[in-house]
Amino acid sequence: MTVKLTDRLDRVIGAKSAKPLEEHLGLRTVDDLLRHYPRSYSHGISVLEEGWEPPREGDHVTFVDVIAKADLRWTRGQPQRQFLVVTLANSKPRVTATFFNAKFSKHILTEGTRLMLSGEVGYFNGTMQLTHPAFLVLEGAGKGRGTKSLATIAETSRAADGEVLLSAFDRDFFPIYPATAKVQSWDLYACVRQVLDVLDPFDDPLPEPLRYHWDLPTEDEALRDIHLAEREQERERARLRLAFDEAVGLQWALVERRHGELSSTGPSAPPRAGGLATALGEQLPFDLTEGQREVHEVLRAELAGDKPMHRMLQGEVGSGKTIVSVLAMAQMVDAGYQCALLAPTEVLAVQHFRSIRDVLGPLASAGELGGQEGATRVALLTGSMTASHKRLVRDEVASGEAGIVIGTHALLQDAVDFRNLGMVVVDEQHRFGVEQRDRLRAKAVEGITPHLLVMTATPIPRTVALTVYGDLETSVLRELPRGRQPIVTNTIFVGQQPAWLQRAWQRIVEEVDAGRQAYVVASRIDENDGTAKGSGKKGATANQDGPPTTSVVELFETLSAGPLRGLRLGLMHGRLPAEEKDAVMTAFRAGEVDVLVCTTVIEVGVDVPNATVMVVMDADRFGISQLHQLRGRIGRGTHPSLCLLASNMREDSKAGGRLKAVASTQDGFVLADLDLEERREGDVLGLSQSGRPITLKMLSLAEHREVIEAARAFVEEIYDVDPTLADNPGIATLAAPFAETERVEYLDKA
């Protein structure tokens, strides 16, 4: 039988074996199975290598060990039944395995028997337990007997004389696969061996010079070695090759999208002398920084072209991204197009609306008394507006009166129609989901693909992933506007330094007495809010993963009656009605509120230059980049600022180390790298549209940057000469996992 990587598994291993692989693990083809790589290898007696943390309840593990003790016991109640409990001799921590079919197992699972066990971990009184695991006797009276999946592997290893050979198991290591209760590791191992025995040689998708330069094995060698090679050096070379495969596959899928995007017709908007953009530049009350001028020139040139701009603007908190985007939008308005600015929260949308109207001044008042010649209108659309107010705004947008439209997810509704949409600006782009950006771009007239500018204040790891993998060109603003003061950041480990927290409240009082304002941030709203936002663990509650957290409602009451008594405190969180949130923020901006006690609703966009102190409670519940974003709410004026990160965790804990890292630098780019190192790919790439995790099995964003860049250059060369892959079908196979699912769309759109 001729077997190729693209063959369906049911053709190769039979429908009975293939069905559970597809049903429980989504493995449909030979390539799918062979790229379901071992997650580890057992060395010696156990998969639990020295220094590993004990597995969690529900994990699947495999042991190779000797039975130290075999106890026959009876169940309670009627009828009584025998069950067998065996204790392993050399495994630490102590491991027992329970078998309920003792009638069969008691005769072969005896003291001194060397066996293999594979099953799901449970714990009882500190002892690790496997309940009715898969097993195979390696040495003893029942040699070769065991659970069907393991016995089948042994059975297929018969010698010429018919004797069962245990060479398949009598080795220094065993691959341990990501598995489920229905498809265990040894079921997968049996299928992998069966497939590799019949897989035909195939052409390598990577050219020999590239393999030689990187010292890569062939793909055939790599797919065999990752599963079966006993030498770590061979497996390491296989891992690098398979990481390269993954990079090439993803890059190919993205290069197809990149060229498809560039082939669309973009709205050409050459700069117009004497227009809105010129007038805005002349009336700015400050000089652009050198970085802002450079980015502005790049945007001017790209907006003038007939291909849609596809650019991300990274910039430190307070680096002036917004004014650069407004100058770009003014250029589009001069050419007769409308612009949409999408913000993740109402607070930020309102902030943008006010700041853009302020910077435009009379240029934002077209059709109004005092409006300047060549002015436009700036419109705001949010979900909390009344129905009649929304209708008025939608009419302005549909008629084209509003040249710049700012809004939240309300902009995405079908009822919102643009007359001539030419540019989409997405602020804090990582806060939006899979389809939202493109749903807004699709509101342009047929035949036009609007220019796209996405902005982020901190290049958080997902943004790093998009920058490395995606088709977004990148601009960076690193310098801060002149006059900005540095922010001093200190940590407070409350359990070890209780007096320091009291000093933090005193410092707030002192700042308020000096005419300044402060933020106090909490990780959750009230006792009904179980999620400690920013913990990085979905579903983490106040009582999990560390000491209990303080809710913002509780904190507001405690501070009002205690250390901040006498000051004017405001409460701000996401569950407040929009009018109440707006009233609190308006009062805070106006200096009528001294201290804003809030959640992360103020994380982005809030600009109150008079705020000089921030205390973040339970700071260990926030991610690195989120803490940097929060810290950016202060230090926006001309006064020195102080950020205090308070935690009930110990200073020498992992969380304590993370907080000290944030305190040690204000460079968001450095912190983004730290965030990536800590969370790795599985937590930063998010979910596909269908809700499945987007996982890179071998490719590491932190470790394989050169591999990624080499893969990108390679696929660009191939695309130039063979865009349909007529001569390179192997690359299509590598790209299939990304092209045939929503993964690329997510990376490109998120």
C-alpha cells in the first residue's frame, strides 16, 4: 500500500482505530498524526524527571517500574468484589495503581514484575494514584500480556520465529503524547508506529541548501526521529526542523493573504495643500517629536498610494500616537473619505472624541457657528446612547457629514452605514476579537479596501506575534513628548511590609494636599465578581492562585472611612451605568474628585495630567503589560509621579519577581519580552474563531526569531516564482493547518 502524508488515517490504520483519533484529538490525516508530537519522553523509570513538579489531578502519565507490593482487597458493600492495588518500587512521589478486574490481573501483576503503566493521575492522602491504567508486563510471569493498545504494539514486534519481541518497549525512553481519557498515550504510540512502518519516502519541501545552512534533517527523518529516535541530539535536530516546517507553513498562509490584501484597490488620498491636514498642522500648540514627524511622513506617503495601507503603530504610553493618527485622518478627509476610529471601551471612545475635538478646535465644527472653512465634523457612537441620539449620529455618518467617526463596538452594527469609508484606525488593537476589524472595513463601498492603522501603547506578546508573523508593517514611537516626568515605581509586599501600605495612603493625602490627584486600582468589582482580572488565568477567582483579593467596592468603603477619610473619592468600574461613569470621569478630570478608586476600566486612554500617584492593589493579579498600561495613566503632566504595586504574595515568589521586573523599567518593549518569556505562546496567541486554542507546537516566539525571519524570506522567494505551489506541493501540506482553519484569519485580524 502506498501511503502519503495527505492520506486519511482511516485508509491507513483502519476506521476503528482512526475514529477516536479524529473524534477526540481532531487528527484526520497521516500528517496530522505525525505532527501530534510527544510532549515529553520518559527516561528510566518514569516520565517524571528529576526536578519536575508532580503532575496535576487529571494529567495522563506513564511509568516504567517494578511492583514492590501487590495487595488484593475487597470492596465494601454487597456484593463484595476483589480489586488489586500495586505499589511501584522506585517512583517518587509514591505511586499506586488500582485494578478492578482483579480476577485477571492478580495472576500477572505480582511482586517483582517489571511493567509499564499509563493512565490518569489522581491523589488520595498525598499518594499519587492511577485508577485502572493501561499496562504491559515487560518482565515477569505474564511477559507480553497487558492492555490491548500496549499488547498490540508488542504483538506487532514478533520475530521471525513468532516469539513476541519487547524491543518496542525495552529502551531508554518512551514518547509521551498529549492524550485524553479515550485516547491514551500508548494508543497514539501504536498508531504512530503503524503509520511510520508503511509511510513512503516523499520529496522534501525545503531545498537542500537551506537544510544544509541550518543543519536540518530531511522532513522524513525529522518526523521519524521526533517519535522514535533514542538519542536526544537526533530529537533536538528534529525539533528544529519541525519548528522550521511550522514557520514555513504559517508564513506561506500569511504571504498569500498579504499579497491578496495588496492586490485590492486602496483609496488614494494625496496630501492637499491648504486642506484640513495643513490647517491642523499649523495650529498645533506644540511641535511634533522627531519620531512623530517620521511616522507622519510614512503615513502620508502610504495614504497617497492606491494600495491599502496595513500598518501597526507601536508607541509607549503617552508617546503621541493619537495626534499622528488624527493628522492621517485629516489627510483622508481632505480627499473626500471618512475615517472610523474603533476603541475598546466607552471611556476611551469618549476620551478620543473629546481630545480630537479639542485638537481640531474650529476645524471640527463644520456647519456650526464658528466653524472654520474646510472643517469637518467629529461624531461619537457608543452603545449606551439613547436610540434617538444613535439615529442622529448614524444619519451624520450615512450622509458623509461626519468625516471622523469615533466609537466602540456600536460602530460594527449593521445599522451603521458610511457614505465613503476610506480609513479604519483601531486603538488598543489587542482588545478586539476575530472578525471585528474586518467587519468595520467591509462598510466601505464595493471595490475599495480602506487603509488600516492599528495602534497599541504596549507591544504585548500577541502584538509581538502579529509583528513577527503577520502582514502588518510596523512603525515605532519610543520618545516621549518634552516635559514629561519619569514615573518612579516601587513594590509593597504587604505581608512583609505592612507599614509601607499605610505610608502609601499617607503619600496620597500629601499629594492631594499639594493639589494633585491619585488612582487606586483593584482587580475585581465586588464579591459577585469571581474573576481576578489580569491574573492571566481564565476563571481564576479571588480565592485561587494566591491570597484573597480586595474588591473595588470594598476598597472604596474602607478608604472612605479610614486612611483617606476627608478626601473626595470617586468610584469607577465597568458595571456602572454609562452616565455614571461619564459623570465620575468628568468630575475627576475637572479636579472635583481627589482619588479615583477603580478597576482596569481606566487602563487605556484616560488622560488626567494632574494625577501623580497610583496604588495598584493585588498587583500580582495583573499581567506585566497590563501593569505597564495602568502605570501610564500617571506621569502625563509636568509633576513627578509615583506608582506603588501592592501584593499579598511574598517577595521571593514568582509573582513577586514579576512585580519587581515591572518596577525596574519603564521600557514597554523590554516588558513585552519579559511577558512573552513568562507566558509563552500558548497564552498569547489566543483562540481561533471557533474557540480552539491557536498553538504553535514547536515554534517559539521567544526562541526562534531567526527561524521565523528565514522562513519568511524563503516563502517570499517561492511566491515570486510559484504562487500556486504547482512545483512545491509539500509547502501546501505545511500550510494546511493554518490555511484550512481560522488560525491565520485570527492572527491577521485580531
